Amino acid sequence: MQVINNIPVWGEPVIDGAVAQMRNVAQFAEKAALMADHHVGYSMPIGGVVAYREHVNPAGVGYDIACGNKAVRTDMPGRELRRKIHRIMDDIEKKISFGIGRANQEEVDHDVFDDEAWGLYPAVAKKDSARAQLGTVGSGNHYVDLFVDEEDCVWIGVHFGSRGLGHTIASHFMEEGDDRDNPGRLLHERSNLGADYLAQMALAGRYAYAGRDWVCGKVARILGAKIKDEVHNHHNFAWRETHDGVEYWVVRKGATPAFPGQRGFVGGSMGDISVILEGVESEHASASLYSTVHGAGRVMSRTEAAGKRRGKKREGGSISRRMMEAWVKETGVELRGGGTDESPHCYKRLPDVLACHEGTIRIVHMLTPVGVAMAGDHEFDPFRD
């Protein structure tokens, strides 16, 4: 860890601007920290953590409210998964909805739709489409992965958020608060706008949890397996927390809560390990506001990797489909979908990133990827952040 302008920073900046962006956000906050997977985001960098006593920052939470990870351990042995992996990945690709603007192929009901916050604008206008989208994964860096751990137990891992609902809520409150390009434009928790945002952010959080629950359950049924354990976290959200005896709204964008003993699922790229980790008490953990990475972190922008978009195609990218597939083949992963802007070439290596946070976390399980399913490279997802 190094301290830059009173901001604890883990790891070395690779994509220019993340630290400068964090400095801009931190000048309006009581506390701030930057995780080792950091890179530039909308208004606030991915990997950023800030704390306010009475305010919340919609741009800090971002467009993909409640984006997060869920991992479940099943009773399926890895040898059985590997024997059936081709058919299983075909079934996942067919039965789970990937891509933008997609509705779930199955009608899904959930008590999240009884929440009173649906009566607030703009959530009220999104209820029907949100009901149809529940359990869809989206595109970009969102995925459904299958892993085996050190005991050859099969795990399911998913990464996505609140889809179009969260994007609509975020856009509305950024525009109302003039928050899109000004990280100092905050919403007070007791203002009408601030209270409505917090209510709808919480709604988007419950919706995202419900979606990830559904997808993990559906994939377990595809596997013919029972779920034995689960780990579930948001990493784009604001929580009311106490630090050094003071209550704050802690905003994490692309950062996983990691209080002592709290478990989290952190995914690597499609050709790298993922982990189940647990927070550990230490001076550095306190400085991080008990946070850690949410993934490996990018070293290459999407445009640099895949090129500029020309209609449905991209031109001029540094990473070819052949390069991506060669890396994935070398690691023994059965891939469905995935764009070259999600190639392992675009990411830091997760073990290197985790090493930067040594002493604040411990690894509980090492997960080796066997199957990865994502939307195809023709998709652009406005709902991810």
C-alpha cells in the first residue's frame, strides 16, 4: 500500500487517470481508498471506496447499481463436470439469457416485486421490463462460470447487477442532482432526492440479489446438482457502516466488502483463477474501509483491445479472436461467447492483484475455471459499469 494525497492506494496504476480521478472524488469525502484492481470509471474509478457522513454519491455507485458476484458450491464432483462440459455449456448458453435488452425465457416471480419502492419514479416505469429481465445476465464483463476447487468440488460463479432497472435509476438521479460529471454534487440523506435515491438503490440491490439467486439455481438444475454453500456480495453499492466510531455512507464502486470474517467471491478473467476470500483484521484493512478487489482489473481499454465499433463490427483492435481462443484453450476452459475486449490479455493476473492486499484478506478456496459463458462480441451493454 502507498498513500497518495492522503488516499491509501493498493497496486500500481496501469491505465492512466484512475488515481487522479480518485483524488477528485476524495476531496468531497471524509475517507477514501483505492483497491489494486483500479482503473478509470464513470466519474469515480472502478476499485474506489469513499465515505460520507450524511451524503450519498449516485455517480460513485454508478450506472450498474448492485452489480456483484455470487458463487455457490455444489455436490457435483469435478470429474463429472469435465466429462459433460461440452453439453453443459451448450445448455447454459441456450437456457440462460445473455446480451442486452433480453427477457428471461422463463416467467420468474419474486417477492421483490412487492416492494413499496416500485411506486417511486422512475422505478415505477421500469417494473414490467424489470420483471421480464429478472435472471438475465447481460453482456460486457458479466458471466456465468463453472469452477472446481482444491477438493475437486464444482462451483458456479455469476457476475451481473440490476440490469436496466439500475441504469434507469442511476441516470435519473445523476441528472436530477447534476451528478454526471461532478463528483462533488452529492445527495443529502434527508433530502427528498437523497431519500428517494437510497430507497431505489436498495430496491435495485434486492433485485440484483434475486437475479443472481435465480441464475445460480437454474445452473445447478442444469448440472443436476444440489447447492451446499453460497457466497454473495454487491460491489457497486452504498452501505451505512461504522468506522472508527463514526457512521458513514460507504460507497464502493468495483470493490468488495471484506470485514474480518466476511467472505467474498472475486473472479479473474476467463483464463485465470478466481477465489473465495475472507477479510482479516489489520491496520491496512481498516485503511481500506474493510474493502478489497472485485476482480483482476483491466490493463487495456475495451477500444484498444477490440477496436472501434463500426455498426455491428469492430475494427483495429489489438486482440484478435484467435489470440483470445488460444489463451483460453491453453487453460483448458470451455468457452461460450465472449468478446475480445474480455480476453485475458486485457486484465491483470488475479494472484498478482490479491498479493497487493496481503494481510487484509486470506484465500479460503482457489477456483480453477472449467467453463465460461458470456454474451458474444457483437453485444454492447449500456447497463454495465
